[in-house]
Amino acid sequence: MDKWLLNNNVVKAVALVIGILLWVVVHMDVPSDSASQSSISRDQTYNNVKVEADFDSSSLTIKSIEPSEVSVILRGKPSSLKKVDPETFKVKADLSQYGPGTYTVYLHTSGLPNDVTAEIVPQSVKVAIEEKQNKQVPVIINTVGTPADGYKAGLPVINPGRVLVTAPLSKLDQIETARADVSVEKANAAVTKQVRLTVYDKNGKVVDGVTVNPQLVEVEIPITSPFKQMPLQVKLNGQPAEGFSVASVKQSADQVTVFGPKDVLDQMDFYDGLQVDLTGLKESKTFTLSVTPKNKVTEVNVKEVKVTVEIVPSAKREFTNIPIEIIGTGTGLSGKLAVPDGGKLNVTLEGAPAQLNLIKTQDVRASVDASNLPAGKYDLPIVLHLPAYIRFASGQPELKASLELVPNGTESSPSPTSTQQAPTPSPSPSESPSPSPSSTPANAPAASDQVSPKPS
């Protein structure tokens, strides 16, 4: 043995083996220390973790959970604790087997790695569960803002007009309406939109924790332009055939509603522009006329009107002692009629028999126009003002009156020595309005434009 130990080669070999063994021992201790460290459990605390409940939300609601937040102490290896996701880590109360009432329920966790344990502080909570019930309530839409100038917002059209509110039984009696606001600011056309509803109680306060079915409703708010109701006038042009007269005129619509700018409507008292031609008619006839917007009018509620004109054989009737009115006498002048005698005339009128029978002498007016005439003697045409559908009978000579204009306080001449023709005034282009729609709804021939023949 001593010889072996004295041998350098043997000593070197032994030293090499010992060195290898020491290296192995050192390198085996390092992983052993690391494994030892990783196997040590650590604690990690989460505070203010919200308690969630698993329950039948279709028929029940949670009135309260006390406390609503807890602390959770997690235990596990550091590597496992790092895997905990706060977004998926939950603390729950399982209420799936509970009905309405108040209970103490133990909590559990979910969303943790398998090798992580949890301690919940406190371990249980007090839960009040309440039953849900349904109630139908009306939908109310509040219009907000002002439409464009001159326009008006109408009543909202809501679909559906009632909705189903699901709420805890304790809140149900207080729920009154479901509401939404719709803006009509500067609108000049109908406003149509979907709106989300909010539930309100009897005191006008918002009720939370309820569901509405449906949550959205369709709302249409009409926006109307200014409008005005007025008579619809139809002008009658021409005359029926000789020996025939207009007995009546009937319209399918006497009144129309006209829409347009306010300044345009303010200047309109009736809606006209429609005409029918009676020339040569020997029998009754119905005319169909289109009613179209005009003069910045945007719409007329009546699109078409039927005008029925009743034509009958004419009758004639004489009216006597009709006074002649002098109109337009200048300041400081007075007038006297020399012809016809007494300032009265006799005329024969023609029209439908029923119409003639209704006329009284005071319904027939005659006048001469002395406008812009100086003192002197004049032969002036007599103008007749006749009821609707009545005309001066044909075959009579033209009527004229002899008028003398003298300054006030001056007596007129005993007899006319010479007369002069009055200058013919330029007639102003005016249109006679039709009779009241309740009696004769269409325009009668303008009697004021007729000039009577002079007697021989």
C-alpha cells in the first residue's frame, strides 16, 4: 500500500477522482436549493373583491348583499400566484337553489389555478332575494326644441305605445311611465327616429334596476307648415245658351286647408284660380277640376273638386221702381237725375224660375258713377248689381241716365239744355268674389260688370 501511495501516478489519479466528486457534489446542491425555494408557499391578499351572485335573474333580483365586498387571501407557490388573473378571479354566492327571502350564504371562489387555495374573509354574506314582476306602462315622448320658423310640431306617433317593465316587487307600484326626449329643433319635416326608454316613478324620478321590453321604440313627430282654412272659389265664365240659366252650383268641397309661408297665407282670404266655362250650355254638367298649389303655397289638402252646374230653362220677371244711386260725387257737389224720371227705372231680369221667385225689389241695385266729374250735365251708363246667376234679360235697349252735377247750395237747371258724355274710366282689373259657399259656392257672373241697355 505504501508503494502505491508513494507512486506519483497513483496520487494524481486519486486527486483527479476526488476533484470530480467534489464538482458533482457542488453542482447537485444548486438545483436542490432552487427546488427547495420554489416549493415554499406564499400568501397574496386581495382586498375589496366584489361578491357576485349566481341566481335565476329571469324571475328574481338581488335586493342586497352584505357585505358586498370581501378580502381574499391566496396561498400557493410564487409561480402559481403569478398565474392568477384578477379579471377572471371571482368570489361568488351560489343562490341557484334559493327563492325570495333573506339568507346567510357561504362564498366560494372561481377562476383560480388548481394549486392555489383561497381564504375568504368573511366566509359568508347576508343576501336578500326579491321576486320580479311585470307591469305594462305607457310610453311618453317629450318634444324638445323649436321647429323652423312658422312650423309646428304635431303629436308624436309612437310604436309601440306601451312597453313591459320588469322590476322588483317593492318598486313595481311606484313605476308609472317609460319616457324619452326627441329634439325637433329647427325641423321643417317630420322627425323619425328610434329612442331608448327610461323608466320613471310617480314622482318623476328615474327608476334603476329595471328592464324594459322593448328597450327601443319608433317615434315619428309630424312637423307641419303654417296653414289656413279658407273658401274655395270657382269662377263661372260665359253664359248658358239663349233661353237657359244657372239654377245652382254645387262643389264637392267648399273649404280647403292651405299650407305655406305665414306671410303668404296672411294675404289670402280665399283660394281661387279655378274656372269653368258655361258658354252655350243647355243642360246640367259636372266639371272635375284639379286644385294645385300656387303663389308659394306648398300644399292644399284638397287635390280635386267636382263642380256641378244645374242648367234649366230661363224665366223672365219685371222689377219696377228701382232707385238709382249716384256714387262717387266729388266734394262740394251734388247730383240730380233728370232721366229716367224720378231717378227710378223698370227692368226685366232673366234667370232660373226658382231664383227669380226669391228676389225682392231691394235685392236689385242700380247706380251711376260720377267719380272724377266736375259740375255739369252728363249721360252716364247705369250699372246693375244683381243676385247670383241672375242677368239682365236680352232684347232690351241700353239704359243711360242724365245726371246734372251742381255745387252744393245751387239749384239745378229746370230742364237739361245740353249734356256731355262722361269720360270713360279705365276699369280696374278686379274679380267679384263668389257668393257664400253655403248658398251658391261658385262665382256668379259679375253683375257689377254688366251694363244695362238704355230704354227707347
